[in-house]
Amino acid sequence: MSDSFVTFSVVVPVHNSRRTIGKCLESLINNDHPSYEVVVVDDGSTDDTADICQSFDSVKVIRLSKGGPSRARNVGVGHSRGKYVAFTDGDCVVDRQWLSELEKGFTGEDIAGVGGDQKSPDDESETGRTVQEFMKTIGFITDYIKTGETLRETEHNPSCCAAYRRRVLDEVGGFDENLWPGEDVDLDRKIRLKGYGLVYNPAAVVAHYRPETYRGFARMMRRYGACQWPLVRRYGLFRKIHYEPVALIFLLLLAATLIWWDWRLRFALLSPLPVIVAWFLVKTASMRKAVLFSFLMLLTLVNWNWGFFTGHWYRPGGG
């Protein structure tokens, strides 16, 4: 990792990540790739995150005042030397072959970025495992966590598990520092509008810690919903999930019309519930999981739409 030229620069933005950053960096310095460096950008941590990072001699640590993960990543790119820049987060533990598998996806000069899969860490909480499995089950809706076992083209790779050609990052101006979350979606959109391709390789894996409580999960969903407003204003409806609020409004208007026509039809509002439970039962083969995932789906719909419909009142950003 001390060569003057490296193939990969791994940039890790962190803020108050003392619980997991040590595991993250251990996994990175033990990666099997022969040519890479690790650049950690501490985004104004108030705990001992920066001290933990500086205890790793082979890791370059940059300390900033709090400015958000988008700025931290851009600063990290500015201090990087690699042909490719890989990104992960301080709450992720990367697989030993992570960089090698990401590199396999760069099959041509027109491929600008490669991402991979996410799983639960071995010591993940029970709630975190449930959230991970639920997000994996509905991954086809958001494209945040993907399904499938083959290398394929994609429209988006989350920044916790992705790598890009350095020259393309420079060409599109890096991450929008006024966005968080959603900055990685914006980056991938800019890249694709330039005519470049993105690839998903399921063999490039990170273990990602999830919220330890359902209240934390709900807050995360509100943030995800709110960040869609600047993206929709900038690019229009370009993701499958952007059509969900439109469909929801239509269904609510339809329900209100039916109830106005005959109040006894209010019970029909409950009809989607058994369908959702049945769908999760087919996917999980477990009634307990089907009921629990149905609850999480309701929690997701309420909080994501809450964020979406109120997100235009403030600008998400700055961490």
C-alpha cells in the first residue's frame, strides 16, 4: 500500500463511528488486492473515531470540521492517487476480495463505476439483521440493495460499496456537497447522462451495519424520502420509486371516492394487507417473517412518503 502509484484509492468518510470503524479498517488493510491505499476523512467527529483511525499506520487520515459525507468524499478523492476510487462507509466491513471483485467489473473504458452486494455483519443486532433481510427482499423496488447472482449493468450503486474511474469523477464534478442522502444517486445519474455505464458485481461484498431500532429505521426512511425532492426537481421522475407517491395519491383519491359513494366500502381499505402478507410469505416461507416484514413495509411507506411530501420544505445536506 506504499507504492507511489496505486490502482485503487479507498475513501472512507466517517463521523462518530467509534463502534465500527476499527473493524472497517481492519478489513481494508487485510484486503487481497496488491495495489491500493486507504484514505479516511474524519468529518468532525466528537468521539475518539479519529484517534482509532490514526492508530492504523498504513491509513492516511484527514481531519475536517463537520461538513457532511459528500464533502468528505470529495476531499478524499482530492488526496487520492489511484486510477480507481472506491468508497465504503465507517459502518461497513469489506470482504477480503472486495477490491479484486470491483476491478473485474471495469470491462471497458465506457464502464465508469462498479458496485456490489451488501449483507449483515457476523455480530449484527437482531433488529439490524431483520432490516437487512427486509431491504434485500424489497430491493427490486429501490435498487439500493440488489438481487441476482450475475454481473450486470445497473443504474445505481450505493456509495457504501462502489468504485469509479478517477477521471470520470473529475469529469462530472464528484459528489454534490449540498445533498445527503441521495448524493450517490445524483452522482450515478450525472455519470449515466454522460453516456457511461455502471456495473453491479454481486461478488463484491460489504457487511453493512443497520439501525439497531425500528425507530432508527423509520428515521432513515424519512431521510431517504426527503432527499428525492432535489433529485426529482433536477432530473424529473427517473427512478421506479419516484412513481410510488403518484400511485399512492391516486389510490387514496380512489379510496376516498369509493367511501363517499358507499361508506361500507371502507373495509376494502384493508384488502391490500393480506396480499402483502401473502407476498412476503412466498418470499420468506415464514409466517413470522411475513407478518414482521409487512409491518416494516407499512413503516417504510409511511415514513418514506412523509419524508417525500415534506422534503421540499428543507434542503437535505450537511450530514
